[in-house]
Amino acid sequence: MSSVNSPPSPISESIRMHLLNMERLTGLNCKEWLRNWRLALSIAGKLHLTEYPIPVPQEQVIIKGSYDESKEIRDFMLSTIDPEFRKDFESLGPYELMQLVEKRFQKPVEEE
């Protein structure tokens, strides 16, 4: 009996469950949403996928692997965004998605 092995998920099941149980991004909870994602990706060793844009895959396996992981993480991130905002982020990678979330929802730091 042969079975088809799917590639391992870039995020462990326990981290997935935590992220799925957190409140969806609504705009008001931007800081908490970003913190949860950065923490989860850091634990999974995938924070680098949000630190710079991942290019479209080339012939190189390393870039292809990063692109595939990036796409899977982006899709999972989208599932934690309120549907009202989700369409604005669908074409972005994790790096661009987090940059736009910060730009759109974080309040400017007020001077004391």
C-alpha cells in the first residue's frame, strides 16, 4: 500500500490551533494580531518569510520551497483576517501583507 506524502506544514498543529482560535484581524486589534503572528512564525522558524518579499519561484529549489511556504502561510494568515478586509490582502505575500496591515491599521505613535 503506497501513500502520497504531502509536504510538512510550515506551522505546527498546536500553533495553527492557537492562531485559528485568536480573534480575526478587524483593524482595532492590529497590534495583537501582528504580535501573535510574529510569535507563531518565530516559534516555527518561519519569521524570515515576513521580513522581506519572497520572489516568484525560479528553477532553484530553495527559492521554490520558500515561495511554497510563503504562499501557505499567506493563505493561513488570510483565514485570520475579517472577511470585510480580506480581499484587500489576497494578492500579497506574508511580508507585504504584514506591511500593509501595519500601515493601514496601526495608530501613529503620539508624542508625549
